[in-house]
Amino acid sequence: MANETENLHDALEALICDEKNKELECRAYLKYARDLLVDVTTATFLEEAEEYRGHSGNSDYLIVCRAVDAAGIETNKAYLWEVKAPQCFLFEHDTNNRVRPTKEFISAENQLLHYYEESRGSTQFRDEFRITHPDDVKLGGLIIGSKRTWVRGGNYDASTLARLYKRALDLRRRYLYGNSGIKVMIWDHFLDYLKKQEAPKPSGKVFNTSISIPEPNYTIVNSGG
Amino acid sequence: MQDSKYQGTQMSFSPSIEKIRDIVERRLLRVERESKNYFPDILKSSNIHWVSFGNENLLSLFFVTEDDLKRIQSYQSQKYEPFPGLFATDSSLPAAFGFKQSRFGLVSGCSVTNSISFSIGKDSTFVVVDHTQSIDTKELGSISYRIPLGYFISFGDEITPDNAYENLEELIAYSVKAWRESHGK
């Protein structure tokens, strides 16, 4: 298993680093990170489809799994994802202090919303995957770009670029995606998920004296409420 | 010029009971029996307790036994932090293991004596399973306690309070994958 994971990681990394558009090749690796693409833990993935055909076009990645709902009843859930290549940029220069989503990013958002609305309203779609309620068709999100394609254009230094990217994405998460549950993932995230597991290296440092127990400087909550 | 108002909203963080409960239920409690088979024992008990804490540096989530919870509440009442010596976000302090800009780490079945266990830098996420911490303290003498299961998410340039719960959920998904794979599934 370790070797398989290592190979998957290295192969995906090579695709992400490639200069050419590798959307189709990268899509094949999503099945190894299925748990990231659903919002439940399940042992039963019923369906995975690349390019599921709908009236408004093809949905890039569809994953259907069995989940247990709050009442303990097993139910099928479908998640829709829109996939773009790791070579696609997420944002581009707008002003010296602001970046805007690229055409590819906006297109992915728009496609995802159309596929989602069409699928959740389609009796044929729900029948095909034995989904009983439209609410069990879920918005997954967008998989696009990589760390080296955060922002296109502009003469930003590295820290400004990172700050503007983070701000633009955080604002979309906070004000546009908050209630819908849309996620934005870059391909490096899948790379991290597939990385080979290394045991943390012990530092060998020890204390020679007793420590003082500090007063907690954080907020503590627990399951009791 | 940086937007100080926006930057300011990033600074404080308190865990939301509702958000954590939702993630825990979806990812760890409301699951098929087949999935639960390879979960750690702490998640198979009938009465599951969790403790979460957060500040401007990190968000963490621990699953603990009834006895652990009593110890934590006793420490809290004495104004002691609940897990003395377990971790530090001050990188100048010596620690057995260090995490910095490292995602999806897994530490399982370790015992650390006379040292802080984890030095936690920015932008890191890791899982701790079946970990024992023993340390001499000025206030309570030698203490030892076990962490059946814990999750750490540290903030930085990429992990922020805005995506903290997303990162916690992904780390939990990762731990489930690791447990599944360790059972050859």
C-alpha cells in the first residue's frame, strides 16, 4: 500500500508540474481521495463518474455514496464537482491591491451551479442513483489550479501575491460559498493527501527541570455544551 | 497597503460547538457499522466525549474518556491548561516532534516522557492516536495522561479561521482513510 501511495503521489506531482493542460489525466487520481469529495464517512461508494452527461452539459466528476442520516437511516447522496487542470489560474491581476477570478474559475463556478440545479431537479438523475430527496444531491465544489497558479499577471512580490490570493478566496468563501457548501481545492491538496506517510523525526531534546503548567490562553469547549 | 480591518478579523478564534458537533456526527458518529470496525476504540464507546480548544494559533479536537474529562475539568477549575506538556506553539521550546507547514501528519502509539510532545508551527495538520504524555510539573508533580485521539490544525498563511473547519473535516477524513488502509481495505 505504501508503494502504491508513493507512486500515486509522484505521478500526480509530475502532472501538476507539467506545463501542458493535464485536466483529464489528473481527474483519474480523484478516486484515490474520495473521502475528500464527500462530507460523510462511508464504506460504500456506489458510483463515480467522470463526465456525467446532463442537459446543460457534462458534470466533470460525480460521486455517489451511501450515508447514514441523523435518524440513523441509510440514504444515497450524490456530490458534484467541477474539475479544471492544475495549470489553470484561479485569480488574475485586477489592481495593485486586488485580484479577480479568472475566466476559467468563473466558468467552473457557473458550470457547477448549472449541473447542480439541473441534477437535483431531475427525477431521472435521482432515480438512476436511487436518491430519494433533492437535498441529497450536494454541491461539491471546484478543483482547480495549484500553488504556482494562484494569480496570473501583476508584478506582485511573493507575500503580496499570497495575501491577495488568500483574501480573494476567503471573501468568496465567507460571502458567496458560506451557505452553499461549495469548496475550492487546488491540486496540491490532493498531493498532500496522497503523500507517503513518514514517521515524525524525534528531536531528542528533553527538559532537565519541571515545567510550569500555564493558565490556558485559549477557549475550551466540550461535547457537553 | 494592507487592509488592517480585514487582517484584524483573522486574529481571534473560538471553537464553535455546533460546527464541531456537525463534523463529528457526519464523519465519525453517523457511520455504517462496517466503517466503525476500524475506528479507534474511543469512537466505539456508547458515550463519546470530545474537547476542543482554539486561539489565534490553532484549533484542536480531542476525544477523551469519562475519566479524562474529569481530569480536564479538574485542571480547568484550577486554571491549569488541560493537557500540560502536550504541545507548544512557541518554537523556541524543545519538543519531541515538530510540525511546520506539514499537512496530514499521523502520530500513533507514542509515549513522550520529560519533554513537550509537539512543537506546532504554522499551517500544519496532524492526527494523534493513542499517545501518552508524562512530565514533571512544578504544580502537580509527575503527571501522566493518555490521548486516545486528537486532531491539531494550526493557522498560518494558508490555514485560517475562515477555513479551519474545512481543514479539520479533511484531517478527519484523512484519519479514516489511514485506519481503513491499516485494515487492508
